[in-house]
Amino acid sequence: MQRALIWTGEGVDQDGDWHVELATVELSDSGLRASGTQLGAVPLPYRLDYRLDATADGFVTRGLQVEATGAGWTRRLRLERDESGEWAVEVGGEGAPELGAEELPAPGGDAQALDGALDCDLGLSPLTNAMPVHRHSLHTEPGAAEFTMAWVSVPDLAVRPSSQRYTHVSRAAESGVVRFEELEGDDASFTSDLEFAADGLVRLYPKLARRIEPANT
């Protein structure tokens, strides 16, 4: 069953920047598929479209395709993880974003640096926090786990490994709170307590995104 979900940054993310995302999600007990569109304004106006396949056993990512588009430019990224755990990175595009003296980082990255990663983490997207949390039921059960993620920066589509830790904090009847930490060595360089709805998808990512719930009719 497909569900359409909307998250808005409400102009209060970490850098005070506006963005919004619409995703169509198919969620099962063992994985998820999703396609979505993200709109953003920083460092320049862009539209980003993606397709995610995280249906390998235990919500492991099989592939992520992303296309970012702005005025006079397009960038494309394809990430694929095979059954042996090896990643492939392909990039393409046309045109060049105009940022004055600045330039966006180049798209893509070193596939070998992603060894050990099970998931993709798409920048500014609360959807991609779901896979590691579901894998260990951290939105419903006590525990903690550390992961290497294939982190995709937006809108440039550069890829790098990211060390992250997720820890169960609390559970209520219709939600659970999971602490997300980005790690540098053993220390956390960034921490946020994420609220997950009963479906195991992010309801609130403080200072990044809030899920828009349909009004009762």
C-alpha cells in the first residue's frame, strides 16, 4: 500500500533555510520503497527527485537514484549496493550552477569508502532515517546501534561515508523518540532527538522537518 507524506522545514532548519519534501512510500515489515521530490532554496533554488529501494533483507538499501535540477543545470547520481555489499557510484549531468565565486562540490564520491554501509542518508530528507531504526526496532524497543551511512549532500549530490548512532529514548502509545548522533570518532558532532510516528517514519526532526498530518474531515 502506497502512502503520500509531506515534510516541511518551516524555515527553521539548522541553517534557517526553507525546504519541503513529498514522498510516496511503500512500507513493509522488511523494507521500504519510496519516490520523492524535495524543493530547497539554499545555496540556490533547486528541485530534487529521488527513487529509493531499501528492500534487501532488514531494510538494507539496494539502490538510490537522485536528480537535482536548477536554472540551467542538472545533476544525476545513482548508488547501487550489490549482494556482496559492494557499492557502485555513477554520476551525470548538464550545465553548471551559478554561485558567483563559489562552486558546488562535485557529485559522486569514492565507492570503496562506502564499504560497510547498509543505508543511504539523503541530505535534508527525514525519510532516510527510517531504515536503521526499523532494522533494530529502535522506535519501539530499548537499544542502540552504530552504522556507516552513504551520505548524499544536496543539491550537489556529493557522497561520503557518515558514522552515525541511533539510541532508543522513549516510547508512547502512538510515537517513539530515537536519539540520532553523527559521530567523529567516539564523540558526537551533532545530536537530535527524532520523534517517530506509529508507522516508524519520522514525525518531527527538530530544526529540520515536521510531518504535515491531514486535517480530520
